[in-house]
Amino acid sequence: MKILGAQIASFNEQEALNHQKQFSYLRDQLGSKGVNVDRLIRKIANLQIAIPSWALGAGGTRFGRFSYAGEPGNLEQKLEDIGTLHALTRAAGAVSLHIPWDIPEDYSALRQQAAELGIVFDAVNSNTFQDQKDQEHSYKFGSLCHTSKAVREQAIAHNKEVIDIGERLGSKSITVWLADGASFPGQHNLRGALVNTLNSLREIHDYLPDDWRMFIEYKPYEPNFYSTVIQDWGTSYLLANECGDKAYTLVDLGHHLPNTNIEQIVATLMMQGKLGGFHFNDSKYGDDDLTVGSIKPYQLFLIFHELVYGMEQNIADNPPLAWMIDASHNVKDPLEDLIQSLEAIRLAYAQALIIDQTSLLAAQDQNDPVLAQEVLQEAFRTDVRPLLQEARLRSGGVLQPIAAYRQFQIRKQLISERGKTTVATGL
């Protein structure tokens, strides 16, 4: 499955007149406010979001998984799908592998394929939240936190193996997410579990190459429902500080209790120079892993407001952030779902970029909440989609990715090439 430049050009020609009208109007509107639109478009175009290797197939629920026809049957086909996403959107220029779901067989060939598709290898992800075939010790009662030294050593060795795999691919970071926790009071020695986790993470951190980073993810509950060892950003931050300079907190938008002020977490972590990156999704009740921006678009905008402000100020020298989508596609075509998420992320970013920061700071200094709200909502209510379209156009993508995906009948072609029964590895 390969999208040709002629296809893209032909599709864009159909949409060109309408786009130019909308873009010209928005350009004049923003220009009258002193916004450098060309600079804005370059920033939007440069925002690349990693696609996780497990997200190219249908997701599931705790009760079942409904496969989608034409799913990628191996890692090479997954890269092909990400290449398709990137060709359409020009926003998916990275892949994040999950080990051992997706272990390369031919590293040189895989790196060459990725390079030809314009894709780099982002953070690699370890998996100690489920037992693998022929695994000696079980993670039923934890991995890095386990009371058994043998289990902890097995989990540490796996993370080191993931780092080795990432090095061969050109990755520069590892994401560690633990399901470790307890479902019942008294099941864990809470302090002992945290100490074991810290010591394990230190050993992984010390194994990192000099130019690598380790991202420590957190989650308040699930699969354990009484306690999770790394239950919130504060615990992740504590562990990152204790591990060393190469350790950072990773924020997954779904890993918070309802109504948590995620934008405040972002501001605090960036103030301390310890924000490593983001896993994007959306939720209504818990870790629903829904399409980005489908439930709480204003929250996403407010988060990006803090991100943009933090990146521009960067008082604590926070490193460049890692961006990834972490979603589960239960009823949608996975590729269409990912296209919608990529659009939502860039949309919130663009909205945050046009906030009148001078007026906002003045309103804050004058303790004027009405004016502050007006400034934020002026940016949020501005239809910046023509900016995203122009960024794609200048980068060689399509003006309307979902429409093009359907017009090109990409899913039909994938089914023709792969059949109806292939099932992607992962969730």
C-alpha cells in the first residue's frame, strides 16, 4: 500500500479553491493581530507525533476484541500503515515500538524501510504488565516492585533488553509503565513496594546510554484497584529525581482521576525541568483511551497553553518533549481514528500558539478573570483548521486526510493485500 504523489496532488486540486479562500481570510485575521502566520505554519508542521506499534489494529475491552479487516500482520506492515498516515497528514513521522509485541527480525531492513517512509524510531516501551510465553517468573503480583528478587531481576533484565533493541534502531528513550499494585488492603507493604520499584528503576536508569532518557509513567488505578505503586505524577516525579538526570515524568492524559487539573501538573513539571513527554488520548470516565479531543477539547487546549508557555519560557531547561498517541480503537477504523487524533493534537497546539500572551499576562497581573477568560476563549474559538491544512499542503500532505483516506479506498486496498483475518499484535 503506497500513496503516490500524483494522487495527493489530484486530491488537493479538488480542494484548493475552498482552502485558499478560508486560509486567506484567516491569514488576514491573524495578521491584523500581529501574528506571523508563516512562522506559525512552520511550528505546526514541525510537530511530529509518534504512532505506537500496537495502535494499528483494533483495540479491545475487558470483555472482547473485535478485529478490523486488513490489520497489519507484522512489524513491517505496521510501518507501512504509519507511512500511509504520514503521507496523508505529514504529522506522523515517528513510531514507538512495544517490546516484546514488536521485536524486529532484520534491524537494517527495518531502519531502511522507516527512512524511506520518513519515519524515525521514538521511545521504546517495555512490558512487565503481562506474562509472556516461556517466561520463568510471573508478574501476577508485580514486577519491579515484587517481593521476590528473582522476579525483579527478570523485569530489570527485560527493560535492559528493550534499551538494547532501541539502540539498534536509533531510539533515544525508554518508557516504563508498571501495572504493579495491590487490589486489596494489606496485600502490599506500600513502602516496601515503592522502595523495590525505586531500586529497580535506578538500575535501569544506570544502564541507559549517555544520550538516552527514561520516562516514568503513572496511573491511579487499573489493573489493581486498591493501590498502584506509581499512582500519580508526584510519585513519578519523586522516582525520577531519585533515579537521576536522565529520568523524567511522562503524562498520559487518561491516567488521571476525573476532573484532575492536568494543565497544572504540566506547569509544575516544566517548572522543575522534569516533563519528559505525553501520551495523548481522551476519556469520559477513566482510562478510556478514546480519540484525542473527542470528549474534552477545551482541556486539551488548556494543556497545550501550558506546554507552549513552558516551552517558550523554559526557565528550567526542560528537554524537548516526546509526543505519542495512546488510544484503543474499538469501533473505528484504527487509521481513521489516528488521523482524527493527529488533527486534534495539532489543532490544540495551533490554538495555543495564537493566544495573546501579552494581554493574558496583563489580565493576570490585574487580577481580571473576565478578561483572562476572554483572551483564552478568543484563541480557542478561532477556526485554525486552515493553518493545519496549509502546513500539510506545504509539507506534501493532503488538505483533508479523512476524505482522502476514503476516496483512495485505503482500507479496501489493505484488505485486498492482507485479507480479512489478520490480527495485529498488541492490545
